[in-house]
Amino acid sequence: MSKLLAVKPLEKLLTESQEAGEHSLKRALGPMNLITLGIGAIIGAGIFVLTGQAAAQHAGPAIVLSFVLAGVACAFAGLCYAEFASLIPIAGSAYTYGYATMGELFAWIIGWDLVLEYALGAATVASGWSGYFISFLQDFGIYIPPEITATPGTALVFMNERWMAVSTLAAGTDITGLPMATGVFNLVAFVIVLLVSSVLVFGIKESANFNSAIVVVKVGIVLVFIGIATHFVWTHPEVVAQNWKIFIPENTGTYGEFGWSGIATGAAVVFFAYIGFDAVSTAAQEAKNPQRDMPIGILGSLIVCTILYIAVSGLLTAMVSYERLNVPDPVAVGIDVAGIGWGSFLVKAGAILGLATVMLVMLLGQSRVFYSMSRDGLLPAWVGSIHPKFRTPWLSTIVVGSMVAFLPALLPISDLGHLVSIGTLFAFVIVSAGIWILRVRRPDLHRPFKTPWVPFVPIMGIGVSLALMASLPWITWERLFIWLAIGMVIYFLYGRKHSKVQQALK
């Protein structure tokens, strides 16, 4: 058992982080690249959808407090990630941190678990991107053959000048005589994953610049909404007074539906709008000055997104009664109230751009974790192969991208969102615990960035993450255990036999 818990020496990790040449990752990212990577991963459909739904169902106008609470909860994990990323600037993120503190078995578990966050996360986002993109085209009268816009067996109907899934219609809707079709393969989702993977193959600097350009546009869209909403709120104080008359609605008698419990439940819901900031740490081996820049990238992106989320949620509930916000496009509702007719266009454009960069950062994170696992011998050597010209883990990126592309094309992935969440939260637990362990074992290490208030911050990171995991359905836990069991079979059949750490112990 002691061999299974063998840790990878920190000195060896630090040596690896200094490697250069055509067989190593290229250090090309500065602090702004890292911040935009974080923003690219965090700001997706969450800011355009979750804000209204959480306000209408759980917190009312006090959704602002929910975002503050969720931001603080993420900050605990973010501070722990920042210390690790500056101390061990290796591409593996939580996998590498677990290897250095808890041992190989835990490292494998968390590395395999990260597939749930990054690969399945990218697949889930691709499905959402497909829906927004197809709807966007249909707004302009452009129709893709419906059979290649949905997963196999999905019943589609042409209604109100657009193709839509029959399952999304209200009960009792009469569709007699309307054109019908059945989904065969979601080619749109398939293609977007391959395109994003291609960008990642051609170079980290090119990928980061592509991401930065889109981040500028989508943050610009958010700022346009904030500007429009601020003007409306300033000129219509009577509307604000009415909508915020009851800032924290009374509890309905059910836990989580308004009142203080509603604020807490709202925080658990909108927490998932923050998922992705940890992916910044997977680019540590490609940062020019990781000791300084990684904390800036992780914490900077968290701060920027928290400010934007609080501003959007506060202005939205000031413009529109929270009771009207339980819709797929609450931001569009807010813009319509302000008298702006292109609200739907703004939301869909923002979601399309936002989801594209989320996919890019998720796929980047997955290939970098597999790269680190391959370097340690836990996965085959080809997984860590670096392209001599582009200096990216090209084979891993192509294989991961190809596999992920088939998931949203063939499978209904409505349940995968919970798996993405539990995988992320599990990683937060490991990283937070790892900081505490390393402070006890190696207090002598030079830490370019130090997590404050240890052990309070790690304990809170562990506690908050476990509490949010506990709020997920039991079926999600069952799927997590099945996935980890599959991973353990692979580890004992291949990983343990080829592990470089295990070979060094013989």
C-alpha cells in the first residue's frame, strides 16, 4: 500500500518545469493571456441563463448575495490553486498537486476524475453551442437540414419558422400536420469541437490570442448590457424601487425557495457559472513567468468575472421583477424592458462566443493533464508527444478532440452537467487538502505565492466543495463511482506497471 501512496518528489517536479527545447511545451503566455484564459473558461452561457433562473426560483433580488457567496467559495479553492501553480508550474494541475502531496493513487484518481470536468465539460458545452448557433442562423432564415442538428432519435418539428425539439414544447401543444424530422447526427456540435481542437494543435500562443480576441468581444457584450441597464435604472428609479421593494422574499416553506436558505441554494446553483478558472493552472508550463503570473491569471479572472456577475444580476433584478426571469434568455428580457429590440441577438451572440472559448480552455486543460500523466508513465508515451514545430501535445489534442466530438453528436448529454460539476468539486477538495498537507510536510519550501490563513482557507475550500457535492443527486455520485472504478482498472492493468515513480522504488 505504501508504494501506491508514493509521492513524486517536488525537486523532480521543479526540474521538469525548467525543461526547454522542441520536446517541451512552449512558454509563451503572459499574465493577460492567463487572465483571458480564465475569463474564457468562466463566462459562458451561465451569465446569460443561470442568473435569471436562480433569481426566480431561489433568491429573488438577493441573487446578488448568492453571487457574492459563490465567488467567496471559489476564492478559497482559487487561493489554493494559486499557491500550487506558482510553486509547481507543471501542466497537470490538480493531478500533479495530488501526486506531490497525497501520492500516486490519489494522483491517478484525480487525473481520471478531471476527464469529467474537462472532456465531458467540453462535450456538454458543444451541445449548448450547437443549440445557440442553429437558433441564431434560423433568426436570419438560414436552415441546416434538421437531421444533422440533433442526436439520433430526437423528434423535431418545424413550428413558428424554426426547427425545434418536440420535447421542449409545452404539454398538449398540437403539432398535427406540421413538418417533422428525426435527428441522426449532430454535425454542428461535431464540427465545432474539431475546429477548436485544430486551433489548439497549431500552438498555445495562437490559441491564447484567439481566446483573447473572443473574450474581448464577449466581455464587451456584457459591458454593453451593463451600460444599457445602468442608464435605465438611473432614469427609472420608480421601477427599481418596485422591483427591489422586497430584496429577500419570504421563504415559501420549502428549503431553498427564497429567504436566507434561498440565497444559499442560489449560490450552489450559480456556482457552476464559475467552473473553469482552475483550467488556467493547466497552462502553468506554458507561462513565461509562472511564479508571478499564475496567481495573477487564476485570481484575476475570478475577480473580473465575480464583478461582472454581481453587476449583471443586480441590474437585471432592478429592471425586471424576479418573478419574470425564469426564462432561457433573462438578459434579453431585461434589454427588451429597456426598449432595445436586439436583445435576443445580443444574448445569442454572447452565448455563441462565450461557449466557444469555454470549449477551447476545457480541451486545452484535458490534453495538458494527459500530457503530464504520460510523462509520469501512467499513460502511453504517445499521449505526451510534443509536435516539434507547434510545441503542443498534438496527438493527445487530436485524440481527445475526436472522442469528445462524437459525444454531443451521438448522445443526449443533459445529465452530464452534474458529472462535470462533481468532477470539478472533487478536484477542489484534493487541491485544498494538498495545500494544508504540504504546509505541514514542507514548511521550508520557497512559495512565490502563499495562500493566506492556512489552515482556515484550505478547510473552507474542502468544506464548501463537499457541501456543494452533497447537494447533487445520488445518481451523479453513482456515475462518479462507476467512472472511478473504470479508472482503477486501467491504473492497475497499465499505469502501475509503467509508472516511473514505481520503477524508481524497485
